Amino acid sequence: MKRSRVNQIIRESDDFIKSFGFRLPPFAYWTPQQFIDRRADLSGIIDARLGWDITDYGKGKFESMGLVLFTTRNGSLENLKSGTGMCYAEKIMISRHNQVSPMHRHITKAEDIINRGGAKLAIKMFESDSNGELDENAPVVLASDGEPMHLSPGDIVNLEPGQSVTLLPGNWHEFWGEGGDVLIGEVSTVNDDVIDNVFQQPIGRFSDIEEDEEPLHLLVSDYDKWLGLG
């Protein structure tokens, strides 16, 4: 993706998020230089990979395959392993009309996916087989706002604003905005987007950025390069 397009998406996304009364933390609006100047004090942001995440999954077709994410809080894998401390994470996301987040599962993360407003959120579901591969024959059992939901493989769950579904490790899922753009909340166990996403097809989790202009704000995938971590 071109950096100019990423910058445009961030501006549009911030407006969309604000339209539902949701406010991002102050560091969402810091310039790259502010991050660089304060690098020594920002381990709680940088190590947890909090911030903007604009992805086209490396395919260069953001309008049809992509997602906007902002991680607002995230614990550590050490906490999760010990069962103490900050074992949770939270994101706000935007899925545009018919913009697919492709079929994937998580190894460790359990997550509540919540329609926070806008259009319907459509989620296509499958279960894993004993090897962790997508099982086209196994039924799927989920909880939606605490109620059990029994699905056939490949069924689509449509969440109206306010509704949610709980996805456990091994639940294969892809999702998109149905009938318009949708604001999505995610409340989960500790999030690690580098190693915890398993995609059905060979795609990347992050975008390759073509630097045609300066970043408006850094993406989490920029931290290594811009802050000298790589």
C-alpha cells in the first residue's frame, strides 16, 4: 500500500470511529517524531504493539480484502502463561462493506467480537480438525452474548449492532461488513498478531508500505523500522 493511501484511511477511520462516540487514546494522534522523541518512555505502547494497524494482508486490494485496527490495550504472553497480571487485550476495528478479513484461526487467543455500530457484521464459521486444519464437515458451537449457538460448517453469523460472538482458539472465521461499514470491538486474551494468526491461504498479516509521503501516524508494523527496534 502507498503511505498516502494509509494516511487517507487513518483520517477516514478516525472520523468513522468518532461518529459512534468512541474516542482513541492520545497517542493515536502522535507524529512519528513524537514517538522517536519519547521512545525511552514508551515500552508500554511499543512492546505491546498498541496503535494503528492498516492491513491489506499483503495483496494490494484493500477495498475488497483488508481491515482497520487500533489496539488500545494489550497484556503480555508472560502474564498469560502465569495466569496473573494483564491477561487481556482490546481493539477497535472497521470492516468496510464487503471488505473481507480472510479465513483464519488463532492458536492461543480467545476473543469476543462485538458489533459496536453501523451495518451488520457477517462472520463465516468453520471448526478445526485434529491437525488444526479447516474442517468442512464438523459442526460449530459458539456462544453469542452468553447463549449457545449451533452452526453447520460454513454458516454465516450476522451480528446486529450490540450483538457479539465468542470465538475460541481453533474457530476458523472470516468476516466483512454486510450492507455497509461496521465498527467492531474486540475483547480478548493477550494479542500477538505476529505469531498467533493462522490463515487458510498463504497471505501476510501486515501490509508492505510504499513510502510516497511521510506517515501521518506510525503503524504498529512501523515501530521496528522507525524506532530502531529491527
